Amino acid sequence: MTPSRPAPRRTLPGRHAARALLVGFLTVLLTLGAIGAASARMDPTARRGDPAGPFTEATIVDTGDGQAVSAFDAPEGFDPLAGYPAGVPDGSTPNAVAYAGTIEIQDTQGRTGLTYCINLAVDTQAGVHYELGEWSETNVPHLGYVEYILVNYFPTTDEPAGAANDAQRAAAVQAAIWFFTDNLVLATDSPVRPLTEAIVADALANGPGQEPALPELSVTPQQAGVPDTGELVGPFQVSSDGPATLTTVGGVEVFTDPDGTNQLQDGDEVAPGTELWVRSLSEETPQGFVLERTATALVGSALLYDGSNIGLEQAQTLVLARETDLTVRAGAELRPYPAGGLEVTKRIAGKGAGLQGEIVVEVDCDDQNPDTDLDQHHTLTFDAGTPAGDHPRLITGIPVGSLCTVTEPETGENARARLVGDPVIEPASVTITADSTQSVLVTDEYAKKKKKDKK
């Protein structure tokens, strides 16, 4: 993105306090211990009080209904679509699953929901943060059959009706899900096994289901560099199926126009289709903005670990066990960079000055930092008939270290004026430095065309 206009850099009072309030708003306070909900292993350390990320949509808070089950991991090559085996397949390895059942989540507004796990080999804990995602992002097989189970069984319904209680009911459903996603086969003497066998048979006979549609809320792009000198950057395109509420993060301002005249405040509504422009006004990290709205997430929607728990590289993937209202979020992360400026002065001279046509000067600034991608391109247009003299144009917000090359592809020669020699560009390229403005002079000398020149 290219900055759209300069603005004076300043620090706004109270921004640090505002960020502290935002973090408090995002943090889910956990009062529960750790859970190892998807594995035979119980993780002893709960992530109690881990602050949520800016785009966190749900956090694990507790286990729900469920129980331990005795099971086996089927060997490589096992095909769950062939049906539940009569016994334990040869080559299986024991897996005493400590907990099979529902997992309770909570969104940032305190709404709760229930989920199941869909990757048995990965642990999770209370306090781990999630966001909604597409099935394709889970890398989990047979989710269509999982969807059928979720729509037709506990907690969406009271099935299987033959379960002794909700704990056994939830364990049977979770075991059926793991049969499809993780090739988990219950021990032949497990009291849950007959219930799970029946669920699997039903799913194979009547499934698979279809992936549920996710609530629509997105911001494009999701990341952008922004100059630390206060220029506006945009547009950011908002796509949604309803209005969303704005929250800024880390000392930024958000506008609905490229000139920065219509500023939005925290709590303002942003309509679908809105374009936004932003600027950085502090050295805080992180920086950006978040849009959020309450929407209904359908049963079977995937919940992916959002990566915001410090030191936690992965966590199990979940699916919603029943339809749930959640606060969905989207936004953009801003990455401030040191910036400088370039003033390009167009000098028009000669007896034909003012008779020339439109002049176009191109400025290409190549970011020399291998770790960033902040190249910029600027087109400077000087109207036909621009009079003799110097005509400066200022470009700001260029990344420090960028190599800017200036060319003039359209010189303005026409039937009335001809160029005397080639354009003179001094210097043809410059390197941008911090908090300073480099200068380039582009000189064209014009002569009036004589009648014989016009032929």
C-alpha cells in the first residue's frame, strides 16, 4: 500500500491506557485447571489468564460432559469408511483416552458454546484461544461425516438415546468423531462402544453432511506496512453480512476517506463495503484495528488455534457441537516502518514553455530490506500548458533505505512545442533517509515548433 497524504506526527494522551483496557476486554479470566481434552495425556499446566489475541473469537474455559474411554489407534492404512471393525484391528496401539466429550468455549463477550475435538494427537488446555476457519484449513479428513454426526447427535439432539447419561452420550459421540478423523477404535469391552458403533453406521449410511457457511466478516488486506511519519495508508476493504464495531489497537487513527477528514472512533459502526484508511501515531506494538460483530456460527464450524498464546506452537482443532452465537472478528495488523520523503521538482524552461502537453514523471522506490516488501510506485502528472518555472511535488512515507529512480516517459512534446535535448534528471536515483527529504530536479527545455517542424 502507498501512503496517501502526510500528517504531522504526534502522540495522543491516554493511548497506553486505552490499550490496557483493550487487553482487559480481550482477556478471558479462567478459574479452572488444565484439560487434556483430546488426548490420553493430561497437560498439567493451564494457560490461566493468557491474554487473547486481537482476532481471538473463542477461548477454552472447561470440559463439558464426557468421560475416559479405553481405545486403540488403528494401524496405518486403516479405512474408517469401510465401517466399524468387529474387533480391534491387528497392529493397533493402546490409547487410554483421559477425556472424551464436549469442551466448553467462551467468546469475548462471555457467551458460551460447546465443541468437540477433531485431532486426537494434539493437546489443549483451558485458556487456549481460537478463531473460526474453513474445513480446508484443518487438514482433517472425513469432516462431512463428522458434520452428519454433529447435526444428529448430542448436544444438538439427545441421541444416542440409549446412553446412561450425558457424559456417556458425549463420549460416544466424541469417539465416533475420532473414528473418522483419527482412526480411533474403542476397546471391545468399552461400554461406550455399542453406542459409537451405531453412530458410525448411521453416518456411513446417511452422510456425509456439507460444510456449514461461516459468518462473513473480513478485512483486506489483513497486514500492511505503515510509515512512522503519520501518512494515511489504505484502502482496507470491509466485507461483512452486517455492521461491525470498530476497536483500534496501539495508537492508530481510522478514517473512511483518503484525505483523513472523516475519522472513526472506537465503538463506531462500520457498514459492509466500507473502505478504510489508517495512520500510526505511536511507537506501541501491536498496532492495527479490529472489527467485531455478533453472528451465529453453525454446528460443525471449525475452530482453529489462533497462535496468540505465548510459547504455544499448536493446539488441537475443534468443531462446534451445536449452533452458537459468537463475537466474530476481523481486522488489519499494521507494521510501522521508518520513513522519509522525496521532493521531485519539475522545471519547465525555454521559449516553448507553456505550449507543451501533459508531462508524466514516474517514481519507483524499491525497498532494499530483504525482510520486507514495501516497494512503492508514484506517478506525477503535470497538466498540459503548465507554465515556465519550478513545480515541486512532495512524496512522503517512503521506507528508509529505498532506492528511488525517477523517469519521464511522457515529455509533453506536441504539435506546438518540441523538446530541446533529452530530459535532464539530477540525480536519476536517490536513497531515502530517515526524517529527511531527498530532492530530484527534472528539467525540460522546450522550443516553439516552426511551421516546417509541424509537418
